[in-house]
Amino acid sequence: MKTAKQLERYFKGAANHWRISILLIVAKDEGITVDGITQRLNGNFKTISQHTKSLVQAGLLNKKYQSQMVRHSLSPYGKAFLNFMKIF
């Protein structure tokens, strides 16, 4: 069982409409880059980059360096969090 502090970190990490959208996109396209996410959301690269960084810090996203690209995937907690959100 997770502690209240750990749960708070996950909830705060996803407490933004951009971040929720990013989680949903990454769930559909594992390995997507920030550039790909930015194009899908029609957003600003710097903004999307900052939100993906927050999701990584919250433990909801993983990032993997591949050459000059950084690919993103859901962490196990990110997957569980999305399943939780689908209940509502």
C-alpha cells in the first residue's frame, strides 16, 4: 500500500489538463517524443516539455534516451493512475 505522501505526489503530478492529455497520448503511443506530443496537442514545445518533466518527476512517466531523442512511456504507476481515471 502506498503512503499518503506517495499518493499526493501522483495526484499533484497529474493535476493539470495538459498533463492528463499527455498521459492519455502516451498511453496510446508508447515511445512518443515531446515533439510528437506537442504536435498532437497543438501546443507549445516548451510548455509540453515542462509538463512531461513534471510527470516524470511525479513517477507517472518514464523517459528513455535513444540517440538524440527522448521517448516517453507510462510507468506502472502511470498506467494504474489512468485506470483509476477511467472509473470516473
